[in-house]
Amino acid sequence: MDVLGESADYLWHKEASVSSYDCLILPGGFSYGDYLRPGAIAGFSPIMSAVTEFANAGGPILGSCNGFQILCEVGLLPGALMRNNHLQFRCEPANLVVENDTNCFTRSMSQGQVLSIPISHGDGNYYVDDETLGTLEANGQIVFRYCKPNGEVDLSVNPNGAKGNIAGVTNTQGNVLGMMPHPERAVEEQLGGTDGLLVFKAIETLI
């Protein structure tokens, strides 16, 4: 976390405790080669028991892309990530509208604000059944949706077929966020923009 000047450690997948940390970040990538399905095998890593305990104790956890998939696999977030509906891998900027600015990940944003955050995935098609979707909406758990540059949520800019154009959701308590876009890839101007910094600056206020 050089950009923010915060210290960070890489954790081994066999760690038994994470209680000494202020925040956990499950980054994107291809854990275990995405064998079986993305995040499935990583969900059985020994450290995930400690991650679950951390979450249940109210600790903030951010999972982007593969991290989101892992969080869904272990039940810390509702829903599942399926193959993109067009069966293509997409690596491109995406516009996201902030649906909820009241949790610990969006407190540096405003509801209706549009962020430009890159995506890079082949399995980002977020799915929940209609009943769960209604619950997510009622509880304010939908944090980001794919949108047009003006903030309009429209199927034409949905890059993967995600239900309701959902790009990011939290758990009921609001301390676990999963999002398919990569905020860590949008933290410096030379990388294309700094909108991703808003997520990390919000988390930084908890430390």
C-alpha cells in the first residue's frame, strides 16, 4: 500500500490467525489456477477459517474479482459468480454508480457518484435468485452497479450479464465487500485514474 503509505503483509494460505490485522484484502488473480471454478479450491484453504472468524467479529474485508468469488464460495457473501454471459474475457474500464455510501467502504463517496474502475474477468456474472435480490436491495447491500457515464444503470453497459447490473455487494453487517472491478488497479494517474483510491481511503479511516 505504498500509495497510501500504509504497511501491508502478504499472508500464507496456511495461516491460522489473522486477528492482529485491521483489515483483510483478498485480491484478484487466479487462485489455484481457477480449477473447478474460480475461488472454489481457495475456499478450502486453512486461512479461510480465520478469515471467516475475522468477518464474524466485524473486521472489514475487501474482495476484488477472484477475492469476490472466494467470499461467495465460503458463504461470507450471498450469490455466485458465473461465466460471463457472452463467454468472453473482458479487460476494460467500467463505470460504476455508488448505490450506498453509508458503509465503511464507501464513506468517502456520495450516493449517485460515478467511478471509473477497470474490470478483468471471465467469470463476473453475478447471480442471486429474485428473493435474495429483493433482500439485497431492501438492506442496502448493493454497493455498486455498472452504469453509463452519466450514472444511468442500463443493460447495454452490463459487461458480464450480472443480475441487476450488480458490480459489488456487502454482507448484511456491511463489513465485507465483494466487487468484480479492481479498485487496486485505479490508484495512480499513470495507471489510468485514481477512483479506486476512494475505496482504500474509506478503509484507511478505520485503521
